[in-house]
Amino acid sequence: MCYNVQHQLPPQGSGNSPALRTCGSCHAVFYCSQACQEEDWAALHRPECKPASLYWRQKLKAAGVTQRVEQDRLTFLEALANRFLPAPSETGTSRLVELDRSSGGSCERTEGTLVHVFDTAGMRNMLERTNSLKFVQYEHMSISAFLKKYDQEVGESTQARILQCAERVQRHPDSSALVTGMFLASPRVIITICAKMQYNDGAALGQKYRIVSHACCVLTLLDL
Ligand SMILES: [Zn+2]
Ligand SMILES: [Zn+2]
């Protein structure tokens, strides 16, 4: 688990992940190593660190979302992908061509990476106030539709992270996927986590999808 979008997975059989390093200024992001922390500082984190320390972490803290909670949800998300997602080459294609209706009626086609969304415990139903509760709901959408949908919760720097992950997935559509999970973190807080996963067909069952890096941890406060 590592916030560095350029993080590379070690070869198979690496065992447990190493102790994580948390950014000492904002405490909002964590990395597998000093090298990854430095790489991400140069790529994305430098401008987001201060806003993160002022706003992001406070929000997470107020909602009771600790790093441990975030890691547990990531582990769960990886398990969901292994249980429910077919190989990236079988999910149609990791690229999606969609009609963009916002461009004044002309049928402009935009191509985007596919985002797989697992909604656990019917979060979306709670938001939309319908009654059919299922344990895990699945849907997929294009990256542009995803960002549009979570526009209000996803800040600029998080959006940059998601797009960088999406770009990398698009470069390796047969061996990677963008997977998002929505979880209830407390009775009033939904935590949405987006991760880039690597797919290895030769790995053991249940370990084919592995999280490489994760792009965001976004909170929605339910007003009940
Ligand atoms: Zn790393
Ligand atoms: Zn920081």
C-alpha cells in the first residue's frame, strides 16, 4: 500500500508489506519507502501537502478515519476485486468509448479508462434513499463519468492522482485495473477509496489482483 502513483510492485512472493511511512507534515498520505515518498513529493504531493494538513486530515480525523481504517478498507477492496472481477482482458475492455452528451448534442466520443465500483452495504441506496439493500453492488463507468459523479467530494489534487492512475491503467489495459470501493466508516460517514491494481494471471487464486497504489480516500458525510 502506497500513495505514490509511480510505485512498482515487487515481484511475487514479497510477503507482508513493510512498515508504512506517513507524511510528517499532513499525516494524510503514506508510503512504502522513503524513495516512494520522495518520488511522490516531486510528482504530486508538494502542492497538496499544506491543504491536506489544513483540511483533509482534519476531516478524516473528525470522521474517525485513521490510517488503519483506510488500510483495512484497501485490503477489503483487494479481496472484493479478487472475488468478483474477471481478468481485465475479460471485462470487455479496460477502455470505454462513451457518448458525451454535454457537448451540445453533437455525438462526441471520449475515451476513458474503466472504473470498477464496489458499493458495500448499499451506500448508494442510502444516499439515494431507496430501500433495496444488497450487500455488495457493482457497477462500472468511465473515468470521466466517475469524476463527474464524485465532483463535489473529489478535490483537485485527488483528481490529479486518480487521473495519473487512470493513465497508467490505460497504458497496461490487460494487466491493471482501477477499482473503487465505497464503505461505511461510521454511521454517518461513507469512505470512498480508489486504487490502481495490478493483475497477474499466473498468481494463486485470490491473489491475482494486488493493489499497487491508491489514489484517494474521500469522505461523504451523510446528513441523516
Ligand atoms: Zn511505494
Ligand atoms: Zn504531506
